[in-house]
Amino acid sequence: MKYRDLFTLTSREALENLHPLEPKQECLIWSENHEHAVAAIDDEIHPQAKRVWLEFEGPDIIYAYEKHWKTGDWELVERKKGNIPLVNNNPFKPDSESVFVVNK
């Protein structure tokens, strides 16, 4: 499954009616320990990803998807105004070992 596929997990038609534009080509992924990294939306979902922020070109709305702790299914958990801060780092434990390759 790719990050782009997360948009299809909710009513894709509803999202397309709201935003007929293309999704941005990068997204922000979060691990369980709050490390975050930038990924291309056409990349395979990283096994350590627990939360993903995606957005469309144009409107400033972030779609936050979260992997359910029990089922492993991805679900839309939040939709909020703003832009995704595209940065790679581990803000809460900067000295810990990174789970995302781009942060090593």
C-alpha cells in the first residue's frame, strides 16, 4: 500500500468533490515515538509509520491518517487547516536511533 492509497480509504468521491486538485507529492509520516520524516506519496508505507499527514495542492487542509493500534487499518482521524511542515527529524528524542532511513 502506498501513501496515496490512504486518500481512497475514506470516500474518495467526497474528497474529490471537496478538492478536485492533485494531492501534493510529499507527505509527513510519524512513528510511534513521534519521529517524523518526509516521504513521496507514491512510496510504499513504511512499516514504522503510525500517522500520515497528506494534503492537496491549493487548499490549506491537512488530512491526518492513523494506523489503528489493534486492527492495523488506516483511518482518517483529523482534518485541519494548515500546511504540512516538511522536515525530517526526531524532535522528542533527538539522540535516539531513527526508525526512518532518511533520518539516519
